[in-house]
Amino acid sequence: MFGNGAKLDAQKKDIGRKAFIIILKR
């Protein structure tokens, strides 16, 4: 019950972090 939603949420946070780092590097 918990696994899939948590995995998706973690992926979204990771993508957001990567996008933020890319924006900062510009």
C-alpha cells in the first residue's frame, strides 16, 4: 500500500532537485 506512492513521491522530489540544480548552474 505504501511502497508505490512513496516511490513516485521520491522520484518527483528527485526530479525537482535536479531541475533546481540545473537552474542554479545557469
